[in-house]
Amino acid sequence: MIALLRGILVQIGADHLVIETGGVGFLVYVPRSLIRSAGAPGDTLLLYTTLIVREDALSLYGFSDLEQRELFERLLSVSGVGPRVALSMLSGGTPAEISHAIVQGDTTRLARTPGVGKKTAERLVLELKGKLNATGLPPETAGSSTHLALNRELADLLGSLGYSNAEAAAAIAALPSDAPPELEERLRLALRFFGSA
């Protein structure tokens, strides 16, 4: 597996970059955001990569960081989502935004991605919601670093009470934006989400 590629940017295509390293030019499919920030031919570039082996092709997909690559690989685990669709999703938002949409069950936002229909969006939520960590929610949900830390504690607490990551994420996401900063109050509100309080 080719996990990392560092080399000279040779060419920028509509959906790919060509990186020359060790005298070999690698065609690497990348999200559109990476094409915009790649620089100019002649610049040195570092990409975190995933090699997809098919019967008729070897395709290399590149990402600016490990978070992007990890989400790409998780998206591929969903039936009906191939590399092109996963790349299209990463072109439409940051990993935090996409994870947030999945954890929130925001199928409307997910279905806006070219190649992702309503059924695929529902499958993404169903299959990935429990695999994405509640503490990975973006700042829009957490509010501030203090709320993010509280939400981490709350997720751990809910986990110790027997709730899954997906259930904890859903309860935390459902907290009102003006939820009190005390952990006990946040726990009470989260339990109310489950109908337990």
C-alpha cells in the first residue's frame, strides 16, 4: 500500500494531480479543495494516500491530512459509495462538516453531493453514525473549547452508562445551544433525549 507521497508537483488536472517522485510520475485523484491549495508546478507536495486496487486499474487517492484520508476510507465502507463519490463528498466540505452531517442525520445536506441520492445519504447515516466519535463534532456544535471538553466528558459518561457512540453523539447534538455549562445539567438534558429523565 502506498500511504504517503512526497514529491514535485508536475501537473494539475480537473480532479487529479501528477506528483513526480524518484523519477516516477504518480497520477493522484484528490478533492477539489486540494487542487485549489496545491500550489504551482515545481512546488514540493506531501500527500497522504490510499491505493485502490481494482481488477482493471490501480488508482491512487491523495489527501492533505490523515483526517481526510480516514474519513475517505470510512465512506468507502458504506455499500454503494465508491471512491469517486467519497472524493466528491470530501470536495464538498471539511471532514468535520461531513462527520457532523452524518452524526446529525442531515441527509438533506449529504444528498446535495453529486452522486449521493437520498437513499445513499440515509445509508451513510445508518452505517456510519455509530462509527464516528461524538467528540469529533465540529466547533459549530461544541460552541467553544470549554463546551468541547464538556461534550467529551459527557460522551464518556454516557458511554459508561451503556449508550453507544452514536447514541451519545445524537444526545449531545440535540443539546440546546444555551445548555448550562455544568456537566450534571448537560447529563440531565442528554438523558431526557433518551426519555430517561
